[in-house]
Amino acid sequence: MLVKLMKYELMAMARIFLPLFGVLLIVSVVNGLLRGNESTVSDTIGIIVTVFLVSGVFVMWLILVVQRFWRNVFGDEGYLTMTLPVSVDKIIIGKSLVAIIWFVICIIVVAIALLITLGFMFGEWGFMTELLFILRNMQAPGLVEAIAGFTLSVVWIAVWAVGSFASVLLLYLCMSLGMLVNKRRGLVAFCAFIAITTVLQIIYVLIGSVFVVSAIVNYEWLERFAGLSSYFAGQLLISIIALAIVSAQAAVFYFPTRYLLKNKLNLQ
């Protein structure tokens, strides 16, 4: 049932994103072709339009994430959604995963559009040539450093994935808190978002100024234990701490949301 729920959610958001992606790529191709001309005005207008469309992609992603959850769970569709043979956990996880999938797709499409706009696909290969030269002349790392680099990459990918999941859950939690009142639900949800993010910023500052700094200063034990360089030892320690923080953050957002949807659901 989770797969069916995600499939339906993917298709519903695709109806909005695919035309938007098409417009963005078409504009990028036109901009890339026009870069060979001498018209500075057309270049400027094309770049402005591209920036506007790129911003619009991520703004639309945020709007759809909020709109889909609010309408499907707390709106008129909530009566159908909450009577489906699917648990609250699957509803939350399914919608969160779809939101992250579309966010990744947005990043990929925007990256392609920006490359086209800059002209990399129309004969301007200077940047790519320099990049390939740097890669060819890089020294092969030792076994320990190679394993450390791979581990570091995996951990940072996990940090990004869990952090993205936590960010979506934060939006769901704020909407769930807004659902507790009968009037001005949107305003309450927005105030909850401001309050929670403010508290998080304070916590991050405290962690960064006390715990992380103290741990980094004393990472010599990791160097001796794993035989890593100072760079990899410090980076690996930071990534592990970051993963622990975003995992705790995701749990803090997930379980209250789950509780509110299961026990305090107030549909209108």
C-alpha cells in the first residue's frame, strides 16, 4: 500500500513539475544558443528569466509539499485518506519520501538547465577541460585514505538524506500543530514553524560553540586509532556528529506528528 500511495503522490506532483521543467529547459537551451550572439540585452533577459524559473522550481516544490499534506490529511480529502487501509506511519513516510524524490529531481533538472545556460553544451568546454586535467593529475590515495574518503562521502550523503527527511517532517509537524485549533490554522502553523526554527538555531549555536569545537580539538584519538590524516579525522568526526544531530531532529519531528495524527486529528 505504501508503494501505491507513493505512486499516486508522484503522479499528482508530476502534473505540475513536468511542464515547469520543460519550460525551464527550453529557456535554458534558447539562452545557451543566444550566448554566441553579441546581444548583451538578450543574454541579460535570458539569465533573469532562468533565475526566475529556477527559483520558481524550488518555491513550487515547497508549495506542493505543504499543499499536498494539508489537503490530503486535514482538508476535505482527509476523510478519505484517513480511512484508507494504510497506517499513519506509511502516510507520513510515503509523502516525505516523495517530497525528497522530487527535491532531488529538481536539483538535477536545475543543474542541467544552468549548465546549458552557461553554454557548456554548445562548444564552451574550457571549464570541463580544466576539470578533466585536474582529475587526471590527481594522485591516487592510499588504501586507508581511499576507505576514509568513501566512508566520509557515504556519511555526508546520509546526513543530507536524513536532514531532508527532517526538514519535510518539520513542515508536517507545524501543520499538525495548526490542526489543533479551529480557526486561523495556517497562521498557527506558521507561528509554530518560526518558533521551532528559532529554538533549533539556538540549539545549533550552543552545539557548535561547545560540543563540536571541543570534539574537533580532541580528535587525536581518532587519528591514532584509524591512522587517518588530520583532515579526514576531523571531517569524519564532524560528519558523524552531524548525522547524529539530524537523526535526533528527525525523530523529534516524526513522533509528535505521528501522535497528533493518530490521536488528535481534527478535520474540518
